[in-house]
Amino acid sequence: MIIKITLTIIFLAVMIGVGLYTRKQASSVEGFVLGGRAVGPWLTAFAFGTSYFSAVVFVGYAGQFGWKYGLSSAWIGVGNAVIGSLLAWVLLGRRTKLMTQHIESRTMPDFFGTRFADQGLRVVASVIAFVFLIPYTAGVYKGISTLFEMGFGIPYEYCVIIMAALTAVYVILGGYKATAMNDFIQGIIMLFGIIAVIVAVLNVQGGLVAAVDKLAALPSDTDPNVNGGFATWFGPDPWGLLGVVVLTSLGTMGLPQMVGKFYSITDESAIKRGTIISTVFAFIVAGGCYFLGGFGRLFGMPPVLLNGKLAFDSIIPSMLVTLPDVLIALVVLLVLSASMSTLASLVLTSSSTMTLDLIYRDKKSLPGEVEEGTIDDIVSEKIELRKVVVMRVLIMFFIAISLLIALNPPTFIAQLMGISWGALAGAFLAPFMLGLYWRGITTASVWACFIWGVGLTVINMMIGNPINPINCGAIAMVGGFPVCWLVSLFTKKLPKSIVDSIFECYK
């Protein structure tokens, strides 16, 4: 216990120290939200990866899908690396950096409002982002607190409150730069941690070959007379597995807290290096998490909840509780690192979106238009400082709401994330990506996609989830592309002069 407490205190002290070190760079909106658009490839790549993978993945997804699909759940990690990281950086990195800088966009809702010449889109997108980032944040709290409760014996409620307070401190102090620097430190811990944990867990089962043999001997859930399904390439349910791969991989391209990383990177050469770094990071961390979860059945049945369902979120903790204390301390730091980085990204995205796109919604001119007037430098500086103060207050507000949900979580971590990612990426993915590439996309099609993504997710939830939230989220994301394309064919196009001026950034 002394080892665990000492390592955790050192870790948290470093996080707070980084916040204090970077606080001077967080005095302006550009510095607080985007790190002055001068964050290098290593920091950006690690910020992308650590925001992507949190306790939601390590505890919730790895446990639940490792149990359902066995070793084939490792394909989810491969999909996260190839689609969620490599493809995301290739398709979005350069174009997002250039266009958002050209139209002076600081947030994803701001992008929609300026790119499609409709400030109503900006307002509605900011509300969607704020509302649906809350269940994701609650899922992260739940995951990290489950591990802390296992490692330290501290009641769940106290764990949630402590993590929320500590995350708030360093984000409020240092903004995006503090988040990015801490993400780099946390990412290194995650890389070494996941490798050490996999080796230790497999050793408990007699090594990799012995563990796979034991898994192959287990009977199927649907037919007790059939063995081996959990040790096959594509597992007992390939189509269900595909839905999870789509949701967890494609979704990153439509999430505000993920895409925002491309706004702040220094230049195009940094994007090329960041692509490689981010992909390797995802292969190790995501692939390792799901590979580990695939052996969950070898550690006995998880507890049963009051509703009769298995407590999937306890599978990974039950695998780790038998490890030596030093490794348990490493696991706690691993999940703490993954989760605090994601929490920081979520609360910063939510507060900046609400501040810049709802409370202080500046009138913006499109590229090529002449601004009607200028604001006195002193007045402008005061407004900037006021915006940063409001963002810091909203960080505390957002954390408080998320805490209320986390203290009374309505469902499993995986389902919380499915609802959040489904609505956000279902609404934002298609119009954002098409807005970067296609001149013919219309404002009306963006509205239609907002309605499609949020509507499908909310209706499915209200009628009792007849479609599994994971599969519903995947349908919402993929379906957004035909929705945007069809509506764009029959609705009014933006004036050619506006579109041409926006796309000048790629010349």
C-alpha cells in the first residue's frame, strides 16, 4: 500500500506541477484552447492517443468485449490503430489544420458555423457537444474509480470526487498546453504499463500458449457442446465484432475533443511525424488492452448485478487483483494516466465550446470578406481574459454534472460511451469530413445530419435500446454520409465565391 500511495502521489504532483509551469501560456483564448497553435508532433500524437484510450477502453470495453469475443477482440485494437489513428491523421490532419487556421476556427461548432455560413449550426453543434460529452465523461469516471477501489480499497464515491478535483486543477491552471504535456507523460506510463500487465497476467496462466489452450477449451455461450470459439480469429460473433470496430475506430474522426488536436499542431511536417507516432501508440495500447481482455474468462465468472446481467466492468479488476502490489500500483497509474488525459480533453473541449460558441459568440467574417470595424486593443484584451475566466468556471460546472451521473451510473461503461460517440460522431463525422473535401455539401445537409445522428441515438435510447447502443452508434456514423450526400443533391448550394475563398487554403 505504501508503494501504491507513494507512486500515485508523485504522479499527481507532477501533473499539478505541469499545470503551474504552463499557466502563463493559458492567459489568452488561443493559448488556453489551442496552445497557441504551436504544439509539436510528439505532444500532439500522445495527446490524441491518450484522449482516445482511457478507463472506458481498459476497464469497460476490454472487459466486456474480451468476454464476448475472446481473443478476436484484439481486432478492435487493430481497427483503432489503422482507422481511428492512421486513417484519421491521413484524412483529417493536414486539411483540418489548414482550413481551421484559414477561417480562424477554434472549435468544431465554430467550424460548422463559418464553413457553412450559418451561425445557427454553431449554436446547435455546441449544445450537442456539451450534452453528449457528459455521458462519456461519466463513463471515464466510473472506469477509473472501479480500478482505484480495487487497488486502494477506497469507496467508489470518494475516488470519483478526488479524480474530478485533481483533473480540474491542472486543466484550469494550464489549459491545452498543460493537458498536452501531461498527456505525453501519461502516454509513456501507458506504453510501459500495458506491456508489463500483459506479461504478468499471462504468467499467471502459465504463459501465452497455455493461456490460449485454456481459452480454446471453453464452451460457447450459445452451444455448450462447441468449444474453441473464444480462441479463433474472428470469434463467436464476427458481425457484432465489426460493429464495435466501426464505432470505436470511425468515431474518432467526428469527436470534437479528438479533431481539436489537429487545430493546434505546428505545421504540415509535424503532421507526418505525428501520424506515425500516433499509429504505433494505438497499436500497442489499444491492441494490448483488448488482447488482455480476451483472456478474461480464464479468471472466473464476474459478479451478477441485481438485474441479472453480468458485471462486465469488474472483469479487468478481477484479473488484476491477483498481481503483485508493485504491478497493481503500475496498473492504477496506467488507468489513472489514460483517464485523466481523456477527462482533461473532454472538460476543456466542453468549456471552450460553450464559451466561444454560445456565451461569447463573436460575429465572424468569412475569408475574403471585409470586417466592418475593429475593437480597441485594450477592450479586446479584457474580453479575451474574461473568456478564459468563463471557460475555467464552466470546466467546474461540466465536471459537477458529470460527477452526478458517475455517482449514479445508469448502465455499463461501454453503453455510456456508445450513446455519447453515436450521437456526436453520428451528427458531426460526415459533415465535418465532407466539409473539408467537398465543395458541393450544403448547409441543409449539415442540419439533416445533426437531426439524423442525435435523433437516432435518442429515440433508440428512449424506447429501451431495441438496437444495441454500440451498433446504433455505428449505424449513426456510417449513415451520416448518405444523408449528407442525398440532401446536398436537392438543396441550395453555398455561393461559389464563399466556397472558393474557403478552399484557397489548400492551394
